[in-house]
Amino acid sequence: MVMSCCGCLFPRGRENSPDLRDNRGGEEKQVLLPSAVHRDQEQTQETEEKDVPSLLLDSLDNISSDDLKRFRFHLRQGVPGYKPILWKHLENADRTDTMKAMLEHYSTDGALMVTLHILRKMNLNNEALTLERKIGRELPMGGPRPRVTPPTPAGPIQGDTTDSEPPPVRPTQRDTTDSEPHPAGSSGGDTTAREGNLADELLQKTKKDLQTKFKNKYEGIFEGIARRGNRVQLTHIFTDIYITEGESEEVNTEHEVRQIEALSKTPATQETAIGYNDIFNILPGKELRVRTVLMKGFAGIGKTVSVQKFILDWAEGKANKDISLIFPLPFRELNLMKERFSLLGLIQHYHPEMKGSESIDLNNRTVLFIFDGLDECRLPLDFQNNGSCYDVTESTSVDVLLTNLIKGNLLPSALIWITTRPAAANQIPPECIHRMTEEQGQAEDESSSEEEEDFSESYEQVEETEERTGEVASAPIAELHRSAVDQALQSHTGHLDLFLRFLLGISLDSNQALLKGLLTQTESSSQSIKETVRYIKDKIRKNPSPERTINLFHCLSELQDHSLVEDIQRYLESSSLSEKKLTPDECSALAYVLLMSERKLELLDLKMYNTTPAGRHRLLPVVKYCEKAHLYRCNLTAESCEPVLSALHSPNSHLRDLDLSFNDLEDSGVKLFCVELQKPQRKLRSLRLVCCKLTGLTCDLLASALQSADAQLKELDLSCNSLGDAGVKRLCAGALNQLSKLETLGLRECNLTEGCCADLASVLRSHHSDLRELELRDNDLQDSGVRALSAGLEDPHCKLQRLGLSGCRVTEEGCASLAAALHLNPSHLRELDLSYNHPGDSGVRALSAGLEDRSFKLQAEHCGEGRNRPGLQKYACHLTLDPNTAARELRLSEGDRKATAGVYLDRPAGALSFYSVSSSTVTLLHTFHAAFAGPLYPGVWVQESSGSVTLCSMG
């Protein structure tokens, strides 16, 4: 990073320190210091020599162990202008030894310069800035800061000097006049002091000029009818703006109209309110410096006015007096700049007051850049591919200047304030934002009086506009409405939704009567309105998009047609959800009613609604406003699950529990959900993905989600998916992470063997793990797999309370391993399911003995019926078909014969599954979910042509 000679690298008050030497074969490192001799010279030098080691040690204490290794590596490689330190001095060095090695090789000044350079080379800019500030605060003050000139090395310098790193610190042109140290008693110190005084005087003059300009520019603004020529004083009309701090999360690209509507359904939260003059202040309980603030807010909510009031208060000396200079640079104006500029040149172009002020060291001043209107920016802002720029005098494109300024390569000590509408905020990488704020408009107690004035002025503006309006081509109202509806439906972003509702609303005769002063010629539109209503209802029936359909119901509401909604309300009040079959358009009406309800929906269970898959798809927008959503068997795929993803994406979502079982999402669909789970402020706690055609690739995605600090997932059910051992191994790697919050994991019938059991045991043993329930039924684990699991169960860190091993081919040997593990750690496991295994008498006795032990928490072992056959063979039974007693519809191609049916009843789970069984494969045909209270009787129809099995009603 190029530093100017007046940079804040070193403290003031070192006028008379002697020339410093380092360990470079007697070479001298010249320090440009004033030569005035003070009586307290020796005391000052002694104090500095004592303070520098503390500053160096503090800086090393503030970096991690890994960063310390990299720091020592750079010392070994060498810094431009300094020879490397031999590895024998660094190999086993701790932080104190490293500090001593630097002081021995570089002396005090050199050690400070090398430390700052390496910190910036490692992109530890906050640590470098902290050291700079401590240098200025803790070392003796009393004169201008000394400026160090690194000597030219005698030979080639080792080390990494790639173009991506900041260049070495060199003196600027102004420093060359002082390239030799002044002898004692010369005027060098006086010259430096005069230069410092002149620079301070120039800064104050420039600041005063800018403040005068800003006061003239912002003390009055145009508002409403004041555009006729009279300005309104900003201080008279400005009201307190409600600004809240939020996380640097992903950006909500949903149409602003829908976001505003969603705010009314969002419960009040305890948000941190920030005054517009305090957006760079550190909040209570937080210590990190705020460099870059991104303020987002809807159009017209007051972002630009807040910026203007901030600048005006600074210009009048009322606030933010610590800021030396403010440079507003609106994106609307930056879009026009095609020439190449240096950062200093760009500032001078927009603020001529800075011309001739090159001697002001912006690195050593608190400077604020304000970029208003990111949503209007037409520059690429390519943060990933733009080249690096560290010199404020280097000319390049405006786009490159902005990205380097925001990233901190240029003027890392400068403050940055960016305002934007929500949809454009994602142009700035999250790592470049230190504080995200949201402007939410006026405080409630001040908004009412302002609204009255705004409405009156708006009416006058409309009146004025009508005077200037030319003749408008006339067209039949119904035709105009149809065209507007069609265009709105073609929009994927919904940017025409509000306009369409407004257009339809002002078409009513009742609303036209209110505007008779503006509309000199009106005609009855009742017939056209009826045609429009029919047209919209037809579009509701045909349009597949749930979001667009909801807006069409808003349109019907504007036209005061509530027929579909009233039908749905009667349907809801009748409590006949499972009796009446709903058409898709009725489902859209139902979704509209539920969305408009003031109540938060606790559960959306699409099984409750008797409708088609297309109808269930129309109900998906409601997911956003419910806490639990059961969406199994809704024919969702990766392409059709956008409404559910939108619910997760929305910051106003209440969703905590999501069941997507028995949908063909496949790995590509689950990938979309995993991306959402890793974003900040996601509230999802439970995710069930039973029988979704997933493979081991999904486990990689879910493992990444579990390791995310933002994921809140506690329950995950992946049963009946072909994950295999390799997939579960990768999933365990995520569950082992200390950030994982997983408590319940379902892996029933996932083609698992003993190969993954050691990894599952590692999760059970981990002191980071919170796993309480593990379901492994119907996997071919056998005794060897159970023995590996037992190694985790016996560990005192294991917190597992329920383990399902039904149908896992466990024999006496496996039961003995379980019993031994429970004796070593008897305090957690409460339920053990070993049904459909073959524990034998000895296995049952070993486990039963644990139930009699008072230290055991185990309450049930569920040994059940003994079976020890692989796969579904353990559940197989033989049925003999008797033509004399069978129903008349039964058709057989030959006489009496035996047939094997793959029928699996899981009574506790309320599931009855039918399988097609061949010699090598088992294929699930269908599963019925119900509460089975009585005995079940098989009724089957064997179809000769395909061999499929169909369940028939027994009457």
C-alpha cells in the first residue's frame, strides 16, 4: 500500500532519536527526524523504547495462531527494504520471542513499519489501523510525526512481491527534500513543523469551504409545489427517521409493494434504533469499528433526505465534529464519468474546493464518502475481477476506484456510507459491509400531521399536472383493463402489480365521482367493470403462478367483487375441509383469504384440503405466513418449489417446521434449500425429506448447511433415500462441527451397512454434538455395525436418548455390545427399538437386566418379534388365494397357486406400504397414512398383464 510521507505510521514527538541501525551488515536505516534538541530528549527516547515492545506485543496478541504462523513466514521471506530474519530465530518463537526478534533486527521504528506492512499484506487491515491509532495515542506527543525512509537494500530482497499485494511504503515526492538527516542545531525540525502547520491550515480552509457550500446547498430543498421556485427549509420539514440496525444478510429482491404489505403482518420486534447522526458510532455491547454502512429503504422513504440532513448538521457544526471532510458522490452523477481518474482527481472534479490541497494526507484524517442511490448505479462494480489499486494518485476507471475504495484498498481509514433500495443491495459483497441499516420512515407520532400536508400538496400537484396534460387517446375501458392485466401477468418481478390495482381502482364510478374536479368528462363504467371481472376470474382459472394469482384477487378487491372470497369464507366456516373438492381457482381464493387474515397460521397441512395437485400448488404462497408446513405428496420438483423457497428467503417468514416428504425434489431441489439454510436469520428448525429421491450428493450439501453459523436446523429426516454409507459419512462430518445444532436425525431405510457406523459413533462421542434421537431402522447394519455404534454409546459425552435399530439384523452378539455400552453410560438412553431383530434369549436377558438397574434411564427396549433376514424378507408372509372364497372380480390364469405380497404395516407410524418384490430389487409402490385402530384385511387384485398389485375396497 503506498503511504504518503505524512501517514500515520509513527508517533509524534520523536524529534531527536538517533539514526537507527538494523541487522543488515552494518547498513544504516535513515530516519527523517527534525533536529531541534529539547531538554527532555533522553527521557522521551527512553519512554518510547519502553512503549514500542508493548505495542508490538499487543498487535501479535490480537491475531490468531494461524495468522501468527503466516506473520513469521513473511518475516522469514523479508519485507521490501528489509532483510529477512533467519528461520532459526523464528522456528520455535512464540509471540514474545517474535517481538524480540523484530526489535533486534529492525530496531523500534523498523519493527513498527515491518509490522504494519505485514498486517496489511495479510489483509488484517483492522489490526493495522488499531496499531496506527495506538502509535498516535500511546507514544509521547509533542511534535510532528517522524517519517521513516526505508534504505535501499544492498542486494536482491527475498519474499513474495506479487502484484496483488500492496507496494512497499515509500516517501512521496514531498519527502525527497528531507532525504538526509539534519545535523543537530539545523532548521530541519522547524521546516517540518512549518509544513505540518501549513497542512493543518489548508485542511481547515478546505473544510470551511466545503461546509459553506453544503450549507448553501442543503439548508433548503424543493418539496411538493415548492418546485415553482421557492425552497423549503430542510430543518423545518425534517422529521425523525426510524433507522434500525440489521444483519448483513442476503438481499430481499421481492417486489417492494409486497414487502410493504408483508410489514403489516410482521410482529413487532425489539430492533436497535439508530439516529441518522449516529450510524457510524459503535453500539453498546459491540466493539468493532464501523467503516462501511449500507442503508436500504423503499423508494421515497427518506434515504436521500437523511443524507442531506447529516451533511447539513456537519456543515453547521452541530454533529460529527470528528469528521474532517465529507465528499458526497451520487451514483446518478458517477454513471456519466467515462474518463480515467485518480481518487484524488475524482474528488477534485466534484469538489473543486480540494484543488491545490494535495498536501492534505487523507490517510491520516477522518474522511467520509457518501454514495447515494446504489439502485441507480450503472457501473459494473465488479468486485471479483477488478484490479487492485492502493495509490490515491493512480488513474484508473471510476468503477475500479469505487470497488477499491469500498474494499478498503484505497484510504482504509475512510468512512463509507451507501444508500440503496432493497433489490440493489446485493451489488456490495457482504464482507465489505460493517453495518446494515434499514430506514423505515417517520416515527409514528410524527407521521400523521405530515401525511395531511402531503395529501393536500399531492392534490395540488395532480391539479397542476392536469393543466399540462394533453389530449389522451381514448380507448374502451374493458380493452384497456385487459391489456394491463396481460402485461402485469407477463412480469416475473411483479413491478406492474401496484399500477394495475391503481388503474382498476380509479375506474370505478364511485372513485371517479371523487375526482370529478379533475376529470371533466366521465362515463359510466359499470358494464366494463363486469367484463373486466369476468376476464380476471378467467385468468385466475388459467394462470399457474400462485404469486400472480394472488395479485389478481387484489384486483378483484379493487373492483369490489368479493364473490370467490365469500364462497371460500363460507367453506372455511362450515368445517368441511375434507368433503368439498376445491378447484384450483378456489384454492387461489383460499390462499388469498389466508394471506389477508390478521392471524398467523400455525399449521398448513395440504392433506386437509380436498383438491388436485394443481390446487395444492396454488396454496403454496401461504407457507410464508405459517409456522409449520406439511407439504408431502404435492408433486413438488426442483422447478416448482419456488414459492416454498420464497418463504424461506423472506425476512418476514414465520416458517419453523417444513415437511417435503414424498416429493421428487432430487439432489438439485434440495441444493436450493441448503443454500437458504446457510443465510442469516433463517428460522427453520425442522426439515423432513423422506422419500425425495436423494443420493449421497445431498449429504454434502446438508453437511455444509450444518456447519454454517447461521443454520438453526435441529431435526433432519432423510429416511427412504439411497444415501449409502459414503453419503452418511459426509453428513457426519457436518454434524461433528461445533456449529451444528442437530438434535434428531432420521436415516431409516437408506441402504446403510456397518461401513458408516464408526462415523455415527464419532458424532455420538463428540462433546460438540447435541444429537438426542437417531433412527436407523431397516438398514443392514448387523452385529458389526451395532458394535461400532456401541463405542459411541458408551462414551460419557454421548447424549443420545432414543435409538432405533428395528430390522437391522441384530443378534445376541449385537445385543451384548449394546448392554455393555449402556452399563458404561447408563444415564442418557431412554428408548431402544430392537423389534424385528433376533436378539435370542441371552440378548433379551442382557438388556432386561439393565431395566432393573436404577442407574439406567432406559425405559423400553422393544424387542418384539424375532426376524433375522435381509431387507423386506423379514416382513414377508405367504398368502394362499382360494377361488371359492375370493371375490368374483378375482381373475387367475391358472388354478390354485401361492403368491408372495410385499406388504409392510408400521402401525405406530400409521403407515401401510406396498412393494413390488423381485429376486434382486424391492420397489415401493405406494404408502397409505392413517391411524389404524382395528385389524386390517388384505384385498388384492393381481392383474395378469403387468403383475401389479392394487388395493381394493372391502366395502
